[in-house]
Amino acid sequence: MSSRDFLPLPSHAVALFPRGLSAAILIAMPEPQFTYPIFLGLSGRRVLVVGGGKVALRKAETLARAGAEVRVVAPELAAELRRDGRFECIGEPYAARHIQGAFLVVAATDDEAVNAHVAADARAAGVLVNVVDRPALCDFIVPSVVDRGRLLIAISTGGAAPSLSRKTRERFQKEFGPEYAILLDALAEVRCRYKPADLPESTRRKLFERLTEADIIAAAREGKEALAKAIEAAIQEVVG
């Protein structure tokens, strides 16, 4: 077996494996530290998802909701993937050429060798990659998220304790209910209504502090009409 039969892993790997290896792959890699939180704008950007099962479907759906142009590649694709018009589905084995033009890559197959190939190819192409449940092969990990419209709360344990991330998310979901999505949409309208040129900075600051107090949040729980009345009363109180 020559060196051409080997595909090099990312630079921090200390093991190589032959192409086509179907047995377990032994890789000694340090656990990376994911310490720089970031929210990405994916609207109009291509993201490649490698995999055709339920995990790939879940990843593709989340990425599509974020506005990404999702390309899914796998020899066998779940019917849900093929039916969803948001995805470009390619029913063939993964190859490095599929990464061309991608902003991000997600490897979500149940084949360790394929996932490792995807990670290596993505890094060679200078594209950030996430390999599901394999932090050592990732450039980034996907946090557990509480999604309340404009309010996004991201939770991560750096891959050390996914169960703790899940439990924390469940606790936050109870504390920050759907009313926060309604509230933030309303506050965005108020912000457009009162531009910096229209109000002194000190007044604007005081207004938005007032609009995030407990009685306003309570009004949001009652619905849009109650919230609108509470906001107008607060505006009259601060602005006059």
C-alpha cells in the first residue's frame, strides 16, 4: 500500500487511514475548545449537507429556515428530503467536488470514513465543517438553541455534556416563552418609528429600558392587542 492510498486528516490528527476502509477508524485527536460564540447570516449562502437520513434531514431543515441554499448529497436520500423543495438533492456518493461553492459543510452520515473524508476535504478547500457528534473533526459545533423569533439563546457545553445543554434549553424554554417573539417584533417597529434623529439618545435609551420591564412582558403574554396598548402607554409616559 502506497502513500497515495491514504487520505490525510486535518493537521491536528496523528493518524492516517486508507481510502475505502470500512472497519473502525482509530484517530488520536485532541478535543478542540469551542470558545468563540457567533451567529451567522446564511441567507443566500450555499451549505452542503452530506447524508440522507433523519439527522441530515433535521440539519437541512434548520439550515433552510436560516435562509441557506441547502445542497444534500448521499447515495440514498430519505423521501422527506426529496419531497422538500427547499433542498437541492443529489443522489450519489459524496465526492470532494460537491463542496465547490459551499460556505459551510455539515457531515451527517453514519459512516465514520465518509465523515472523516468530508472533514478533510472541507479543510483543504478552506470551508468550515461540522461533523455531527464528532467534535474532534469539527471547526464549529451547533449549540442547543431556544428560538423565540428575534430572540435566540444558544447553549453549549463544548461537547462535554449534551444532556446538560438539553436540560438547560428546556429550562430556558419555560422562562422565555412565545411572548418574547411577539415583544421583539413590536420593539423592532418602535425602533423604526423613533430614529436617533427624532429623539435624544438619553430619551431613546430610557424608552427602550421602559419597554422591556415586567409589565410590558406580561402584556405580551396576553397577546398583540394588549401589548400594543401597553407600549403606547409607555411611549406616552416617556416621550409624551
